[in-house]
Amino acid sequence: MAIGELLAWQWSGYPKYHVSRANLVLHIVVVPFFLLGNVALVVGLVLIAPLPAIAGAAATSFGTSGHVTAKSSIYKFK
């Protein structure tokens, strides 16, 4: 999928996925933790440094916890 297609897909689903302000705020807060957690996890694994790897795994799991505990899941993953 090209960048243009990805952006078009993201924007087309925006009204459907962010129905409530709470969901939008959740994404604004949690997505940076998820992204930084992934970076820290990879850096920790590449450098064989356990502290960044553990911190990255924890931040990544925190970033995904909002999707697991959400009341309703609009998009069903296959």
C-alpha cells in the first residue's frame, strides 16, 4: 500500500472511528506511547539493552490497552 493510499484510507475512516471525543482523546494520548514504545523496544533489542527493551514493551502494551478495553470495537480485525 502506497503512502497516498494509506493516508486516504485513514482519513476516510476518521468520522467512523472517532465518533466520540473520548475516543479521539484516547488516541491522542496513547498513540505517542505506542510509537515510542516500539522504537524503544527495537533499540533495546538491537543494542541488547534490557532496560529500553522492557520499557518499550511496557509502553507498547500501554498503547494497545485502549483498544482492548474499549466499550465498542467499530473496526473488526481479521
